[in-house]
Amino acid sequence: MKNRFAAFLAIALISCAAQPACSAEKKLDRFAKCLTEKKATMYGVSWCSHCADQKELFDGSFEYVTYVDCAVPGTRKETDQCKALGIKHTPTWIFADGSRLEGTIPLDKLSQQTGCKLP
């Protein structure tokens, strides 16, 4: 009985390892982490549809991107940090060299801007 269970478990693990959904690392994790390492930051607000679109481009890996919410919690007022940075539109990406890109930016453009490689 124990041998059958061990064999079943081994087959399940091998099968899972071959499936992208079972992989611990998502396809864009390394790219998203690289953006953070390169000091790229996205500034946005929770109700911004373009910000949601930008996040969706990362296909579950956005958690590794440095993100600053420009809204004072519970309001639609802009935070002092975002005011000081002159954030006028969201999303806004600010890079280590001080350059900016506004709007939903294709991942290949973020790759070119930072040198981070896409999978």
C-alpha cells in the first residue's frame, strides 16, 4: 500500500513539474524582479483602468514590481510623494536615470528602457 502511494506521488510530482501552472516561478517573475533591481517604479492608483491593464501585462508577476499607490488611502487625493514627483497621469514609470514613461507601456518597451530581458 505504501509503495503504491509513493509511486502515485512520484508520478503526480513529475507530471506537475512538466506543467507551467505547477511551476513555482511564473513566466515573467524574473523580468519583474529585474525591473525592481534596475530601480524602475510604477506609480498608479487603484481606480485607474490603464494601471490595471499594465498590471495584467505581467500575468501574475506584478507582485515583484516596485509599485507606489499615489492615492491617499480611502480618498481620491494624491499623496505628497506623487505630488513632489510631479505625477500627472497614471500609470507613470520612473526609471533610475530619472526618465519617465506614461500610460500602459508594452513590456518590450520596458525591457528596452531597463535592459531587463523578456522570456
